[in-house]
Amino acid sequence: MTRNPQQRWREISRYLDEALDLPESERAGWLEDLDRREPTIASEVRNLLADRDRLGEQPLLNDGRSAAMPRQGLVGQHLGAYALDSVIGAGGMGTVWLAHRNDGRYEGRAAVKLLNAALLGKPAELRFAREGSVLAKLHHINIAQLIDAGVAPSGQPYLILEYIEGDRIDRYVQQRDLDVDARVRLFLDVLAAVAHAHSHLIVHRDIKPSNIMVTRDGVVKLLDFGIATLLGPEDAELTREFDAALTPEYAAPEQLLKLPVTTATDVYALGLVLFVLLAGEHPLNLRGKDFTEVARATLDGEIPRPSQRASHPALERSLRGDLDNIVAKALKRDPSDRYQTAEALAEDLRRFLTCQPVSARPDSFFYRAGKFTRRHRGGVLAGAMMAIVLAGATIITTLQMLEARKQRDAAVYQSQRAEFQARFAYHIMSEVGGDGQPVTIRQLMEKGVEVLEKSYRDDPRFVIGMLVNISGRYMDLGDTDNEHAVLVKAEKLARELDDPERIAFVQCNTVETELAAGRPDEARARMQDGLAQLAKLPNPPYQRQTECGAAQARLLWAEGDLPGAIDAASSIALMLEQRNETDDLLYQTLSSMLDVMLSLEGRRKEAREWNRKLIETLERLEGDTTISMSTAHHNQAGHLFDAGEVRAAFDVQRKLVERIVEQQGLDTLTAAYAHKLGLYQVLVEESDAGFSWLDRAVDSAAANSEVRSQIGALLSRARASLVLRRHERVLADLAAAEKLAKQNPGENAAPLRSMRLIHAELLEAQGDFRGSLAQVDAILAEIGYPKVRVASQLASMLTVKARVELALGRNDAALATARDAVSIARDNAPKPDESAHVGSALMTLAQVQRASGDHETARATAERAAVAFGGGMGPQHSLTRGAEGFE
């Protein structure tokens, strides 16, 4: 297996340090001895020492005094169609002159690079010629163009290049104080230039801020292809000749180690440039460092995130998240882990600018922990990793607070088990990692199961508890198969013990696993067995009762029995309240479940009360930044929307999304949060931004196979499309949502009903009033109206029914239906004068009254509608103004 740059560096680093500590007189003998023992490492050390000496003796730019006299004599000399005017740059390779065209045909200035005569016949001459050859292949607006090339009368080769008048890119963005988006857009032009070179199989190899200029008109120009190389084995030897000319501070690890370069080599340098543009400084603070220090920092140093180097909090918030992740991916030490081309990096940045999901992801907690423990093997791995893997209460990584199996992770083992756990961790670590290879979380869990079965047979109760805990870690990895397999082992042990409590413990914890795996029948069987086992106990432990009660609520919900699920969840939650255990994680989970289930059942006031209780609990315990709190605020926005307070719902959801994006990055935003924000934003007439969120949510949910979120996102986009009369999109999204929802019609009863209501509104919009009325009447009959007067979206159904009855000329029926719609909408709204749903029902009633000839009453009703629309949608909303202008 190929070693990555960091591993390779560690192998040679200690030898390099030893060499540098030796006097010059002893170094040659030491290297000869190393040649015999470690020839490959000896070669690496020789190269690094040579590079250090060469770079220390030959700075990239000198003060130019040694060549001052000869240069003065060149002023006015003609090279091709240009006359030399003045020196504008100098370095070890030669000089750069400003020149003007002197053939009378055109006016213009150019930059002329003239090779130092002392380098004729040396590798530098070949490098100079290669630059001309490379530039001749490239024609791009963001690359300084080659105009001409030739040999001066003195025998010195020259290149005539496009003259760029402007600033280097890092100074350009600082002097103009560009915002983050503007810096990214400017950097995209750099990437376009590099991508053009890559498309011609050319790797620049020396990308740095001083080689990127920006003209006064804001046009990026990539300069200095002096050490560029063509991809392919024929250029390998030439590349080695050019290595000494690279800039170490912007060199990729593979360049420092003299490994083959690829387009990913340029990506690393581009990542450094992007870091400098965003944070204002190089990530590794290499100023004043010698070559050895630069190499050590590049190959073994910790690279910070741009947001960690931000100069002020607002900039830190702008960089945190996607930009941090994009830069981190570009700066991976292993080239295979980076973006492979400049275009791939550009694509992620374009997606960032348009608020779309990016491919770069933050290093997971387990990945970061793995890196840390590989750097500090031994005790840390035993102490920290086992705590992470096995102490389930410490790490709860699930993002869905509604998942009742979270309570599995909250199980606290008795204090006398601490010694067993410590010994268990020691046993695992004594059997893994001995070959020096990194240990994965999955390997630790597999070895954990093996050690439990081999070494802890005398304490099966301990084994059962640990197996259930390990199953939770498999859950975090999304590995339902292994999660289930581990629980089956736990069940077998519990049955061998013939211990009803342990059997109930395992069975109730397996219900959610079966549901997640799409096995509802097996979930039901386990639930029944768990309850039967508890019934065998004269005094079932309180913890087992609550565990199994929560599992039963989750199962009933999945089976479509919302009333039963609500009864089961509320009985346990109320029991926890009576015992003053509202700080318990299970109480929070049940509160959130009740919030959602009661909303789906149309019991809005009860749902809002559970949402209020949950927010109060979380504010007391956790503050405002946890996943649980985010879920609670998301649900709070939903309640405001259901009550018709659309503008308020939008404000709550917008603040929630902004906080998540600022604190965790756009890539962490769930599809559920995004599609609700998008719908609310469209409804408050910010359509373009709203549809961006909706499209993002649909794509994200589909990519992550989040069926429930995908259904919700499709329905939100369908409703938003209906508002904007995009009827074909409505039909397409309804069809896609229905196909997904019918895979589990019991759990998706409420979304399926919403689809039918949206379809009824679509038929109304298309003029099929009879079809629309038939659809609405079927839904109303299904929910038991008019006897049942509490149901989700009932006021909206009646408002649609009244409109189509009016359109069919059934004025009396429409009048009765509209009045009932107003009544139910007002009953559901805590603030009727701030409810768009009340406004919509009132406006329909006004239209019916007008059609019946009661114009005075109609105007009065419309005035009430205008008040409700103003409070619910905003005073400038078109619905508010329409109601105000009603005649």
C-alpha cells in the first residue's frame, strides 16, 4: 500500500533532525552509514539537505545590484517589435522589463523576460524554454498571454508577455475590503485559468499570491509558468530539475517529498491561496522559516480552518461551515483525498455561492478522534476511543430527536460496572492495533463483540447491556444489519438466562431497529414479546416501563395509529412530570413526539403546549444551540404557520437556519429545515430565494435517502409552485411524493391527505371545479366532518370547498361553508387578527356575500380579512392589499 505524505515524512523526519544536529564535518560520514542501513531514507535526507542549502543561498529575488550596470546598457534595445524601457522585476533567473512596441503598427506595452546570461547552457535555460512552450499552448483571458519569443543579440533567450498593470490578488482583496462572496467569485477566475491549463495536461506547480495579478478592471491574470510541467513520464526528469525553483511555502507535500505531481498538486496550492484570501494570512505562519521548518510544518503540522484565523466575529461566521470544509478538502495531505482538479474545486465554490450542497464534508467526530489517536497511540486510544465507542450516554450523534431509540444511549450502567468496563476496554486494545495500522471504529466494535463473547461469559447481564450499547454505535454508522445482529446476540443471552427483565430490555430496544430496517411485522412481534415479559414481573422496574412505553408509542405511530401513539407517549411523559424527571432525555424525546403527532392529528393547542414545555426544558438545560432546541424551534415555526402567522413562522425558521449555518455550516442543514424555510419564504413573496431552498431540500433528501424529508420537501415545493401557477411542477412533485408515501401509507396518512388537498386546489386553479369539489368532499368525509371539527388543515379544506361551490353557482352552500371555515380558522388561531388562514376564510366569505348581493356586509368582511392578512402575512403583502382594495 502506498504511504501517504505524512507517514512518509515521519519516517525521515527523525533522521533529518539528527543530520541537522551534526557538525558539517561529520555529516558526510553519517550519511554514508545511513546509506548502508536505510538507502531510501538516506536519499530523501540528502535531497532535503540539498534543497535547504540551495534555497538558503539563492533567494528568489535579489536586490539586483550585481547586474545593475549591464541592465542599464539594455535600455532602448529592440527585441522583436518591442523596445526595452525599464526593469520592473529581477531574480536569480534574470530580469523582467517593461517594453513598448516600436514598429509603428500598434501601440502597446509588454513585459519582456530576459534570461540571465550566466545561466545559458544550464537547466535554467531549459526551464525558460519550457515556459515559452507551455504558454504557447494556453489562450485564456485569465492567463498572461505569450506575445512573442526569441533570442537577443547577446544570445540571451527572451519571452514577450502581456503586461499586467495591477495588484497581486491578496493585496487587491485587502485594499478593496471585498466581502467573502466577492473574494470567492474572484478566486473562481483563478480556478478557471488553472482548469484551462489542466485541460492541456499542464500543471503550474508554483501557484501563489505573487503569481496571480488582478488588473485595475478586476481581471485576474495567472503568471509565471516557469516551472510548469506536462503530465506524463517524459517530463519526470525535467520536473526534478525544476524542483529547486518551487516556493516551499506554497508547495504541496508531494513536491517537498519529490513524489510525482498531478493536477491535485495545483489544488493544494490553490487551497493555500484561498485560505490567504479568506483569512488574510498563510495557515502555517511560515514567514522567516528555513526549508526544514517549512517542510516539517507542511508535512506534519496542524492546518487550522480559515474561520479560526478570521480577524473578526462576522468574518468567522461567514467562513464557518462550507468554506472551512472546502479549504480543508483542498489541503488534504494525501493527494487522493483532495479535489482532483481545479474544476472540481470551482464546482463546490459555485455551489457555495448559490446555497447548494457541496461535496466537501467536515471531518466526522470519529475521523478526528481517529487522527488524534493515530498520533498518540497507546493509552489515549484505550482510554478515549473506548469511552467514545462504549459509553453511549456520552455521544448522541443522531440528528432526529424524534427517534425514540435515543433513550438506548441514555441508559446508565450501575457504578459497580465501571471496573468491568475498564477491563473490557483493556482487553479490546490488547487485541487490536498491534500491527501498527490505524484502528477503525467498526474494528473496535467488532473486536468488542468478540471480547465480550470470549472473556465475559461469567457475567451475561453485563454482556447484554454492552451489546445493546454497541448496537447504538452501529446505529450511528447507519449499519442497520450489524445493529440488528448484535441485538440478536443480546436476545439469545437474555433468553438463556430466562430473565424477563433483560428480554424486555432487548426486545423494546430492538423495535426501532426493525422499523428502520423496514420490518414492521417483526417490530410488532418484538413489542408484544417485550410487554409480555414485563407482565411476568410482579414489580417491573420503572426504567423498563418507560423504555417499552416509548417503543410502543413509536410503533403505533409507524402503524398509523396516531391516537394510540399519542395516548402511549403522553401517559409516559405525564408520569415523568409527576416524578419531576423532566430533565430526562426520554421526556424531551416524548415531548417532541407529542408535539408532532398532535399537530398531525389537528390538535394544535395541545401540540403548542408540548412545544412550549419542551422549549422551556431545553432553555433551562442546554441553552439555544443544541440539536434538540433546533428541532423545537422548527416545530414552533410549524405551529405559527398552522395558526396562519406565516410571517412570524418565516422569521423563526429563518433565524433557526441562519444560526445553524453560522455555527455548523450549510452542509449540516437538514432537508426538513430547508424546505419549510423555502415554503414560508415563497408565501411571503420572496420567491426566488424560497425556491432555492426548496430545490436544495428536495435534492438533499433524495441524495441521503431521507424518505420522510423527501416527501415533505416535495409537498412544500408543490404548494409553492401552486402559488406561482407552475402547474406542471405541481403535478410532477405530487406524483413523486405519492409514490414514496404509499410505501408506508399508515405512517404517511397525513402527507397523503395533504397531497389530495393540494391536488384539489390545482383542479380549482385549472377550472375543474366539480373535480376539485369531489376531492375535497372525499377528504372531509374521511376525517368525519362535520361531526369532527378538529383536524389538520380543516379550515383550509373548507375554504377551498366554499370557493369551488361559489364557482359552481351554489351560493347558499358556499355561504354556509365559508362561515364554518371562518369559525374553525378562528378557533385554531391563538391570534385570529394575525392569521392568514382566518384572512383567507374571511376573504372567501366576502366574495360569497358580494355574489349574493350583500355588498355592504362583503366590504366589512373584507376589511376584517385585510387586518388578518396584515398580521399574518405583512402589511405590504399582495393578499393584504387585495383585501384592502376589495369592492
